[in-house]
Amino acid sequence: MSTEPVYYTDPYLVTLDAQVVRVLDCGLVLDRTIFYPEGGGQPGDRGWIDGVLVTGTVHRDGAIVHLMDSPSGFSVGQRVSLRLDWDHRFRFMRAHTAEHMIAGTFHSALGIPTVAIHLADDYLTVELDTHELDDESAWKVESLVNRAILEDHRVSAGVFTHDQAEALGLRRSIKVDGDCVRVVEIEGVDRIGCGGVHVSHTSQAGLVSYAGCEPIRSHVRTIWYYGDGAFSAARRERAAVKEASRLLSAQTGEIADAIRRLIDTKNVLSARLREAEARLARCQLESQGPVFTTDLPLEAFQKLASGARFFVTGTDAEGRVRWLLGGDAALFAAFKARFAEFGMRGGGKAPLWQGSAGCGCTELEALARSLILEDDNG
Ligand SMILES: [Zn+2]
């Protein structure tokens, strides 16, 4: 016996009495239910059966299973009371309705079909069969959808044969098998095959807000805030803008200019810092060379390699020991022969070689002294 889907007859029913038909290890099968089983991009319902938590609802082996951690306390034939987690259900009824309106409007206003959708807790995505989408087009759809939501169109569902359904002129041809198909119509806006649950009138979906898009495979995925999420997203973003405005001491409309000025200043200061470090590096090389440890970034020594023999070691921002060698290929070969002993890696070409080491700066210095100074003395 299959479960009677009362969630279709009355999607607004929050409580219902039913009878246990089967007790499985993972949950219960009932004679009828208000719990929507996961499908069509809509998550399965949660709630309680006789006060015991239902963590989800799924189709399994042809049955609708109310998932529970401990269903063993129930018995076949038992009368039980169902209560939906209405916040969860209503959120996805709104999301699903908003998704139909967005996808339907992209199709009717711009001729762009939808290839996939995803409904999340606080946003939804509609993946479009197009390579690019400009903001103006998305905003046009956003305005049309919000206008239609406020016009409070009726949302209804009916079951038809495949031929009848196709004759209705659906947005997308029907992919599911079976004799019949459920068609969901948002009066004057959209008509499509769908097994989900929706609000009864579009105004209940709440306004939607376009958040942006991203490329995915060869398509564009648009991201939308819906229902209460549209307002919480706006509040979050307003708070972020307010904080940026405070930190930059700039009015909202001047934030971008203030950031551009900061970036310009940073670039000028970075260039000056690099120059100063290069000058310091030259001083260190002249006063301390040819072997020493520095607290300057080793890049500061890179332009100083002019064939002179020197070895500088230092520690980078992550605490790794780095080294830089000025000299010819024969000198580098002498170092390379000792690489394994000191955990050294690296390379380059004359007159500059660089890399990292697995030992301390002092040990590296000792090695460098022995190789450079002995050679110089010899
Ligand atoms: Zn739907």
C-alpha cells in the first residue's frame, strides 16, 4: 500500500493523524503523511511523530520513509500524530515557488532555459543555458519577478497524462517516466512539470534579490536571496558597507575611490620599501660580506649579483631558512655536493643561485665560509 501524499492535497497542513504501516531500522512508513519526501531539488521534511524527532523524509524502495534515530518504539497498526517543522517546510515552499518564477521569467523575458537549480537554506541558484549574463538582464528579471510576486498570482497543481501536459505548453518538456505527470502552474507566469510543494499565492514567496552570478561548466549560475533571506542578506551587506565606510572615513558613494587611493599609496610605499631594502642590502654586502645572515628579504640581494662571490642566509615569513648564493657554476657545484647533508634545495644560473635549507642559518654560514673562503685562500 502506498502512502497517501496529503502534502499535495493541502500543503499548509501542519498536523495530521496517521497509522504506522511498516517499522524499518531507519524510520517509519505511514498510511498517509504531510511530510514531503526529498526530491526535485527540495529537501525532505522534518518534524515529529508522537513527539519523536523526524530528521528527514525520503523515497526508499518505493515507500516514503520518515527517518528517525529510534523507530523501534513504534508498532505496525499504531495510530500516531504527525507535526511538521513548519519553518523548514515553509522556507522551501517559498524557495521552490521563487525558483519557478525566476526560471520562468528568464525563459519568457530573455529566452534563456534553465539547466539546473539548487535550493539552500538562505539562497537559491538557477543555472542558465547561456555563456554570459550582464547585470542589466539579471536586474530586469529581478524586477519582473518581484512585480509578479506582488501581483499575487495563484499557484496550483494538477495531474495530467503526458500528452495532456505537453498540450498545455510547458516551459520544459517532461523527463519523468510513468503514466501521469504533475504540472505546477503559476497563473500567467509559468507552467512546468514539478513534484515539489509550493505556496498557494506568489505574494507568500516574498521578494527575491539578485546576488550575482558565476561561470559553471559552459553555463552561468545565478544566485538569489529569497524570502526572509533577501532582507538578512541586505542587512549583512549594509553592515559591511557601514564598517568599510567607518574604516575609510568615507561616505558610502566614496568607498571605491577611497580604496583606489589606498591601493595607489600602498603601491608607492611598496616600491619605496623595495628600493630602501636594495640599498640596505648593498650596504650589508659591502660591510659584512661575503658570508652573513640578514633580516632583509633575500629578494633585496637579487639585483646585486654581479659575479662577486657571496652567500646570504635568512628566514622567510613562514620561518623557513632560505639562502642566496652569488658566484659561478663551479662554486654552486661545490654547494650542490653538500645539499643532502644540510637538507638544501634550490637552483638558478650564474651569477645567482637560491633555495631553502633544512638546517639553521649558523650551520649554513659555516658551510658557506668553508666553501667560499677556503677556495679564495687556496
Ligand atoms: Zn516546483
